[in-house]
Amino acid sequence: MSSLPESVMALDRMVHEPARLVILSALSTAQAAEFRFLEFLTGLTPGNLSSHVAKLEAAGYVVIEKGFRDKRPLTTLKITDAGRAALKKYREQMKKALA
Amino acid sequence: MTTRPLTTEQLDEVAKLTRDYASYSRDAAGLGGVIGGLLYFVTRFLRPFYYTHTPFWTPAAMAFIVVAPLLWIAAKEWLRRSYYQIEGEVQPRENVVDRIGFWTFTAVSALVSVGLAYWMIVNANVATNVLGHRPGLGFEVGPPGYVRASVAVLVVLALPLVTGRFLRGRYEYFVGACMMFHSARAIYGGQMYNQPPDFLLVGSFASKFYLVAAIGLFEIGGLLCAVILLVEGWKQHQRFQKIRQRMADLRMPA
């Protein structure tokens, strides 16, 4: 098997996954977004989305805040500075890899 | 959407769509703007429809003018939560410039509010009514007048809080401020408020050209902003439908 170019190997796998890339891209232009907005945007099931969000949280790329609104559970997500930097770095690396 | 990787352009579009969607949680009112514009016109031109044999507005029309700002804010908030953010609320990202702009705007709004309250207390004879020295321009004397005058001043003083929280767009702000001012005048004004056009009446009492000009500009400015708000609100509503449709398109599996 031929080895992949170094520029591709250097990509952050946490960001590279399509669903997580969409989540980070969306959060990058917002102060905060509700979990159900990301459900609508990505078309993922709640369980699948939770799994991706948990991975991003573990990597320190997003912060999850849980609370209540009108006595209903409310989950809000925010991108962190590390998440924003990782997304920016990924986009730059992709540009180089595709150039 | 996530069944396939998106291109760089599509990811940029996702980010832009999210930003546009988020604007409807704060600045863009959509149909809320249309309702605000219409309500303002109704409150300003209600008189011909409610004209009776007396030169005064009916109590129902006066009550409508008083509650119009509340009706607008309630309708706007309901639309925001039940329509424009139905897929989940997204708060727009604010940078330092936005924050400085907001606080400058709020400070100016507070100054206007205090200025108007001062004008009401000193120039519009609310003080004389409250103190019971002599009847003002048709104001009631005694406890009912005192309560009405106090509520009216409180409405005006609440202006920066209400606009800062609910009416963040510039045209929304101006129309909302005009509407709240008319509401306050309807609360305390009594008979005086029933004599249109307001600016000529006040001017004739005050005999001051600058006051006539200022109130005239205020009236014209309010109506112009209401027209802009109405048109802009409708355009925002149409744009929102496109944003939502585009989000759904991007989500479709390959």
C-alpha cells in the first residue's frame, strides 16, 4: 500500500470527520447553538450527534452547557478557542494538500 | 449532509447559513418588523377610524395605543421562538466592535430616555399635575393623575432596557422608541393627546418653533422608519425561508 502524502497524514482526524467538520464550521460563526439546531443542520440522529459532540468535547474543541428552559432540558454548545484554532489549521492544511 | 464530505465552499456556506440563521435570534425581526411597522401606522392613524362626535379618541383606541408596544414585543418574541428559531436557538457571535456599538447605542438610548422624561416632567406640566399646583394641559389633578403621570415617566425611563433587550435593529429601535413615547403620552396625556396633529398643538402651547420642528421631525422620522421596517421585515422573512431551504438542501443525503 502506498503511503499517503505527509500533508494528508498531518490532518487532525478529530476535525477531518465530515459530521464533526460541519459541527465546528457551524459553531465557528455563532456565539452558541442549541443541540437541536445541530440536529437539524447535520441531519444526524440525536444519539449519533451526541457521540460526535462528546468526542469534540473530550478534545477540548467545544463546551457543552446543560440547563433547562420552560422546564425542558436544554443543551447548548460553544466552540472553544482551541476548536476554532483547530478548524483554521485544518482548513489551511486542506488547502495545501489540495494545491 | 453528513453522509458525504462537504466541499470547502459548502463548509463556508454552512458557516454563513448558521450566521444568517443566528441573526434572526437578535437583529433580524422578519415578520416581527412587519407587525411593528403596521402597528405603528395603526397607532398613528387610528383616529380617523375611531373618530366620534367628540374630538376625543375612544377609550378603546387609547388603550390600544398604550398596549401597542407590548403587543409588538410579545408578537415579535413569539415569532422568534416559534418560527425563526424553531430549529433551535443560535446566538450570533459578537466581536468587540459589536459590543462597543451596543453599549454606545444603549447609552444614547438612556440619554434620550432621561431627556424625554425630563421634558415630560418639566415642559409638559406633569410636575404641576403631580404637585397639584394647577391643572396641566388637560391633565387630571389628584391621585389618578399622579399615578398616570408616574407610570408614563416610568414607561419612558424603561426605553433603554426594552430596546436593548428586544429591539436591537436601528429601525426597530426608532419605531419602538416612538411607539413607547406615544404610549406614555396616551397614559398621562388625557385630553391633550386627543388633539391632532400633536406637534402643532404642542407648538401652539409652547409657542416655540424649535419644539414644533423637533416634534414634527419626530413624527415624520417615526413614520419613515416604520415604512422601512415594514419593507425590510418582509425581505428578511423571504430571506429566512431561503436560508432554511438551503440548510435542508445541504442536509440531503448524496
